[in-house]
Amino acid sequence: MKAKLNQKLINLIEYYNLINADIIFKNIPIDRSTKLKTLNLEGSKLEKLNKLKNLIKSVKNCELKESANNMVFADGNIQSKIMIVGEGPGAQEDKVGLPFVGRAGQLLDKMLAAINLNRKNVYITNVVNYRPPSNRKPNDEEIFRYLPYLSSHIETINPKILLLLGSTALNTIIGDEEVISNARGKWFQKDIGKIKPWVIASFHPAFLMRQPDKKKLSWVDLKMIKAKINQINLSN
Ligand code: URA
């Protein structure tokens, strides 16, 4: 009994360290630009993904989870070397349990098709795995609650190219100080646990639907991805 309680306490302390809980509770500016920590998951890729799903399912006291219908974990090919991170599920995604299946998803499919990619040769997830009520943006506390799972998810998939769609994904992975209009269309590398993928940010498809004039910039970013695929010789 005592040993069990101690282990619970150790797990809790490790978890709070991992999510930088002191930063959340002290309400000081968040520096997300350092190396992203990951969970120590063991097993095959599939086993690790299942462990992650179970960990996310066991998250407690989360407003998102309480109001959502389904967990939205991921879609696509787990062997892909190209991973895409969006913000969070919308109504359609919440219904179906898959990311980017609504209108923004249809545009994403078209964007991918423009550079000869599709859902079967990329892997897609979101910063948070449950739909924020009324499609609001997830707040810092929610983002940090799911960040250990997101960074471990990325490490497990081990992409060579990581595409961040929109400011929430950008700020979660790279840092608060970046704005999408400045950060988009630039390659950089980011330490995420044991991996260091090439990262590029671009506009979120939902934003592109509201601001179609920005599609030309999005096309520039897509062409950069295409060039990088050729440059690093990805066989997808
Ligand atoms: N927008 C996102 O960021 N993710 C989805 O899955 C759907 C819409």
C-alpha cells in the first residue's frame, strides 16, 4: 500500500516536472523554445502509440475532454517521414474521431495533393486531442497538459519533416515569440526528445479559407516541402 502510494507520488512529481507545471502555476512567460521533453515510452512503435492513446484517455480534470464526444488521436501512415500538426479537433473531427476531416481537412487534402502527397503517405495529429468548446483556441494550460503526449507522439513517429499548421502548433513547438506570418516558410531543426526533425510552419487551412489571398504564400511553403522531400531523399 505504502509502496503504491509512493510510486503514485513519484509519477505525479515526474509528470509535473515534465509539463513544467511551475511555469503554469507561477503564471510567468512560457519559454517553449528549449528542447521538448518526451515521455519514456517502451516497446514497438505501435505499442508506444497505444500507450500514448491510453495515457491521453486517462487525463483527468480537462474541460476539453469533458465536453468532447471523441478523442482525436491521429490519422495517416505511422511509417511516414512527414508529420503534420494542427491545432485541435473541430465539430466534424469530434464526431468522427479523426483529425482534419471537416472543411479545413478538405482544403488540407487539396494542399497535400498539390505536392503529390495524401493521407496515406503523411501522418496527421493536433496539439490537443479533444475539441475545444465552440472551436475556441486551446489555452496555455490545456496546451501544456497535452504537450508531453504531443512531443512523445512526434518522437515516436520520428518524422524527418514536421509541418506546423497555424500559430497554435507553431507556438507550442517553437515558442510564444513567433508569429506565423514571420515564421512561415523557413526551415529550422528542433530537438524533440531524441529526434531533431526539419520543421516548417505554414498557415492553417481554416485561416486560408478566411484569407484566400494568403494561399499563394502557402503554395510557396508547400513547394519548399516538396523540395526538401527531394533534397533529403524521402521515399514516401
Ligand atoms: N483544425 C485543426 O487544427 N485540426 C483538425 O483536426 C481540424 C481542424
